[in-house]
Amino acid sequence: MKRNLKLIGEQTNHVFNQNTKITQLGKSGNVEEAIKLFSEMTHKNTVTYNSMISVFSKNGKINDARQLFDNMPRRNLVSWNTMIAGYVHHDRVDEAYRLFVKMPIRDRFSLTLIITCFTRIGDLEKARELFDLFPHERDVACWNVMIGGYGKKGRVIEAKRLFDEMPDRNVASWNLMLSCYTRNGEMRLGKEFFKVMAIKDVVSWNLMVDGFIEVGDLVSAWEFFEKIPYPNVVSWVTMLSGLARRGKILEARRLFDQMPIKNVVSWNAMIGAYVKDYQIEEAARLFREMPNRDSVSWTTIIDGYVHVGQLDKARELLDQMPYKNIAAQTAMLAGYIKNKRMDEACQVFSEITARDIVCWNTMIAGYAQMGRMDKALNLFKEMENKDLVTWNTMIIGYALTGEMDKAFKIFDEMKIRNVVSWNSLMTGFVQNGLSLDALNSFKLMANEGTVPDHSTFACGLSACANLAALQVGKQMHNMVLKSGYINDLFVGNALITMYAKCGRILYAQIIFKHLDKVDVISWNSLITGYALNGHGKEAVQLFEQMVLKGVLPDHITFIGVLSGCSHIGLVDQGFKLFKCMTEIYSIEPLVEHYACIVDMLGRAGMLYEAFEVVRGLKMRANAGIWGALLAACKTHGNLKLGKIAAKKLLECEPHKTSNFVLLSNMQAEAGSWDEVENMRLLVKVTKAEKQPGCSWIEVRNQIHCFLSNMPMLPETAEVYSKLKALTSQIRSLDCESDLAFLLDNL
């Protein structure tokens, strides 16, 4: 009998030791070793199964945990709670709740677990329903979870009401209620609550310090910090981090040097502060002095070197890192991509064994930004778990390369879309000259129920501006007013441009004046608007106001103001501004600036001066420059220079027949009919290769597009029928010869 008892005791101790070892292996992440030990055990008890379920769930193998749970020979209350805890840890609410409902018996811990599950995902109504349903199973921990849930969602009043109903409170209860105030910026109420707290500890003081830091009140934060009876390392780090985040680097360093005990978090906070302030050498000095480093330490300093562009040093540290961290590797990856060193980025990417979604998205975005969409697509196909960022990145990438058919295909394949998806598609359409498609997307987005944001409106208004679709733009303006985005700078700038391009410069001016704040884009939009509508003097005056306000002009500003000078013949003013651009603001002239100068001289009849400007260019003249000179030659009847300009223009745009027509008209006016006939023959040859002409008209808030190669529609036939009838009536009048002349010219 004694011998049997001894054997049972030894067996029990052996099983206990093995169970403990399984738990330890799980905590260290050695899941395979834990599985091997579990499989080799000849005697398993319920604790053994519970330990193994915990190992699976804590190491991301929740399905394996459930399979083991279902195959258990016997289950106790701990088994059920352990399985539910696994689901809670992975936010798998439905499975956790179904298991909770099936439980043969529950305890207070079971209730706390399931309520925790619902509060973590923000479903406070379901959490409160369960809380109220089991009043006898509620303990202090359960009340605390419910209060914490209300606090995280900012429902401070409900949290306080529940706190006041609590039969018993511990220090965690008081601190949770205090955190409801401090984490939601209610520092006046937090301060009052702090004064009446029945129980306080160092956590209470730390919450007050952190709360004041979050609202930017460093003075009050410092006052509380100095009054903490027994500050712990968290107190010091909280104050240190607050000073660092607010740019108080010297004060943060002084506090760091005073710390009685420095843990790795305090060192990391100080290094992070120097990195954020671009003091990389000081950050590196501290990094070298650290007694112990963790993955955050290495990641922070590597990221710091990446941000200041010292990529080789960052890579050197990454290679020295004792244990590779995906955050550090991704930071290195992003650094190479930012500096367009894609081969090295690809090498880092290949070295990452356990790639997370951020790592994949960073690499795909890198290829997309470089226009290497074939590489981006290969990674996209290889990637198993794609998120919205992945899909949106592909849309943006194809839009950048002008492949809108592929961008739309990606968009169409998306099972879930967000506002960024729609914005990416619309922006792509606008950037690639497909403004009608952008407006159609805006309409489809509304039909799908996606709420537009400021970027959506800015993009939609840009499309209206490109099409001069005033009525649609006005409708969108009304939507902006209702949505509350009227003071958004991007939307405001888009409204200015839309009204200006639609010829409503007064409306554009009103929008500009009523913006809460303006930037250089706002000024540029209005200056360009004045220029487009022939108000050159107002464009120059607005430029002068801009300079007086201390806003630095950029190259677009000068394109706008030079264009204004061109339209009304302010030659001297234009040259003065051009000189100002190069000598005062050190802006290197672009080909667009020279096009404005050529146009300005050409309009003023100074054709040879304009030609000399073109000849003296250090850069290759584009179609805009030669087109401006050709138009001026047409206006002033200079066939000699016109031929030269036309020849150069045809080299730039060989398939644009309007250039042939312009030169042909000049030759006709000069009586060179043989050359006119030759030009017409050339036009016929070229027409087969040219892009179809496009025009549109806005009728009853709808934009209708017409292409020159569009098949005849019933409505089109009706229009032509009416046109023939009108022509017949006109011919019967005494103006037939004038009509023939007009039609020939058309």
C-alpha cells in the first residue's frame, strides 16, 4: 500500500514538473518543444491539457488550441476559461461568446473574461447587457473592466455613474475612474476627482502627470511630478517622454541625468528624443553608453540614421544587431526606398524571414513609387494577407504610370473599399486627364454609401475645373458646406481653382477671402485665375500683396503672374518679374516660364525678340514655346517665322493636326495655295493616327461627352437633322455667300 502511494506520488510530481515545463516552453515561444513534450507524456491530466491550450493560444495557434479543447477526455472550469481567454486574446468575439453560452458552469472570472472581450472591441452595449444579466457573478474586477471600457470610448459620465454604484472598490477602481478623466482630456474633473480619492498610489500620480502632458500643460505636469511622494521609474519616464515629445530636449536630458534608476525604457525615450530632434550623434553616444539594449533601442537608433540619410551607418548597425527585429528591418527598407536604392531594399526584404503586413506594403509601395509595377504586381500576387493599404497602393501605383485600366481592374476586384480607395481611383483619373471618369466615380461612391472626405471633394472639384463644369462644381460646393469641410485648405484651394477656370473669378476671390488660413497654393490658384480670365493687372497686384504678407512665391506663382502680364501686354512688367524670380528668389526658370515670355513678346508683336529668346534657351524648347510663337506669327502675319515655328512644333507633336491647320491658314492668308494643298494632303495622312477629338457640354447638371470617332447615336442624328433644316433656311436668305465662306473656314 505504502509502495503504491509512493509511486502515485512520484507520478504526480513527474506530471506536475512536465506541466510546468510545458508552460515555461510556451512563455519562451518554443511551441514545437512544448508539443513534443506533450506528445511524449504517458500520463496526462486536465492541467496538462489546460497548459497546452494556453501555450497554443498565447503563441497564435488558436485553432490548434480549440482542436485540443474539443478532444479533451475531461474538462473543468479552468479548461473553459482558458479557451475563452485564448479567444479574447485574439479578439475572436463570436467564438468566445458561443463558448461562454455553452459553459455548463460559470464563475466570476468567466463573466469578467467575456465582458473584457466585448469592451476590447468597443461593443459596450453587449458588455453592459451581460454585466446586468449576471449580478451575482460580478466582482470588483468585473466592475473595473466595465468602467475601463467606458473610459476607452470616452463615455465618462456613464463610467462615473457605474463607479458610484460599486459596492466595493479597490485602488484599481479609483485609478480606472481617474484614467477616464485624464485619458479623455478632462483634466479639471480629473484634478477634482484626484483630491477626493480615498486610495491613491504612485499610479494615480502618474496618471495625472500623463494627463497634463497629453493636453500640453507641461507646467501642471511638472508640479504634480515634483509632489509625487515616492516616484517610480514610470513617473520619471512619463515626465521625460512628455518633455521630449514637446521638444524640450535640454529639460528632458537634465531630468534623465537626475534619474536615480534608469531602465531601458528611459534610455530609449531619451534616444528617441534626440532622434526626433535630428541630433543623431548625441543619440548614438547614449546608445553606446547603454548598459542593456532591447529591440526598441536598436530600432530607434537605426531609424534615426535612416531619417538623417546616413543609410550605410544604419545598415552597419542592422548587421550588428544581435537579434533581427522586423521593425528595424522595415525602417532600413523604407530608408533605401526613400533614397531610390531599390536593389539594396530588395536585399533587406529578402533577409526578412517573418514578414508582417507593414513590411510587404512598404516594399510594394517602393516599387510603385519607382514605376516598376511589374515587380509590385509580383509581390502583390505573392502576398497572402492583403489589407486595404495593399490594394490602395496598387491603385495609386498604376495611376502614377498612367495605366488607369489596370488601376480600375484592381479597384473592381476589391471586396472591401474605403474612402481612400475611391480617392486613389479618382485622383488617378484626374491626373491622367480623365476628369469625366473621376466625376462618375464620385457619383458611384455616393451610391455605394461611402462618405466623401476632404480629399474626395478636392479631387472632384479639380475634375469640375478641368471640364469647366460650373453647375456640377456648384453642387459639389453645396455638399462641401453641408459636410463641414469648407474651411479645409485643400478643399478651399480646389474651390478657388474651380471657379476661376469656370470664369467666375469673383466667386474665387470670395472663397479666398473667407478661408481661415491660406498658403502659397491658395495665392497661386487666385493669381492663375486672374491671369486665365484676362485680369493681368489684378494678378500682378495680388502677387505684390502676397510678397507683402511674407509668403514666399514658388515657380507656379511666377507662371501665373507672367501669364497675366502676357495676356494684357505688360512686357516691361513681365521682364521685371522674370528678373525678380531669378535674382531675388533664386528660382531656376522652367520651360513654362520661357513659354510665358515668348507668348508675352509674341502678343506684343515682338516676334524676332521672342525668336531670339527661344534660340538662346539652354534647354530644349517644348510644344508650349513653339506653339506660342506660331500663334503669334499667325496673329501678326509673319509667315517666315511661322514656318520655322511650325516645323519645330511638328517635331514635338507630329500627330497633332491642329498645328497643320494653323500653318495652312497662314499660307492661305499669304496666297500660297500650292502649299495649302500639300498641307491638306499631309493632314489626311496624319488623321488616321491622331487621337479622336473630344468635347463636352453641361446640360441640366449633367456632363455629356462627345468624341469625333463616336458612332452615330439617335440623339446625334436628330441634332444633325435640325442642323440641316437650319442650314436650308439660312441658304434661302440673302447671305449664302457669307455662309459658304464661313463653312469653308470652319
